[in-house]
Amino acid sequence: GHSNPVILKRCLEMFDFDTIMLPVNPAEPEYKSFLEVISFARDKEVGIIGMKVYFRALAERLPWYKSMRPFFRFALSHPVSTVVIGYGPQHHLAKNVEFAKTFIPMSDEEKQEIVTDVAPFARWLMYYKT
């Protein structure tokens, strides 16, 4: 299911799951968006575990990159149960804890802004899709 949200949605139609894991990041709207599965999963009362939040640290290579905070905020601004950060060495843990403690949900305008900023790089950032 990593490469196609249709497969994940079909699995949700066929089986009763407690949770699903899917990518939640601002590149998703550009190609085969897993974000579209979120409302379907919520309707079925399935917990949502977000992943690929930081694109395996590829976000650091974006020309305008300053911090992982916007990517963290984007993910948690969706109706997820939790997210798996999976980013970098252990010393980055303190930053992620800070992001969590100071979390403010993104407005729809802020979410659209980061989606627009990421769009030219989206296919490269979604290395997990074939």
C-alpha cells in the first residue's frame, strides 16, 4: 500500500482494522494522495498513524528549508491518532519534543502554502511511491 492509496482504501473496505499507517506530508496532494484516505478511515473509526512526515530527512534539502517544524505541524494538523517521525539521530528527539510541546495547528491557508511550496519537489520527495 505504500505506492497507491487505492489499495489502502480497498483494504479498509474489505477488512476491519483498528489502525492504518499512511503518509501525511505536504507532497501528497500532488500525486496519488494518501490524504484522501483519511476521511474514509475516520468514517470507519479506524485510527490513523501518520508516517513519512519528514520524507526521510529529504525536507532538509529543499532550497527554502529552515526547520522541520512546518512538516511536523502539517502532519499533526490532520486528524491523525499519532505520527511516526523516524527522523535522524537521537539528538533530534529534543527538537521533536519541542515541536510537540509548542504545537499550534496549521490553518487551511498555511497548509495550502506549504503544499504549494513543496509541489515542485513533490515527486522526488515521495521516494516511497513507484
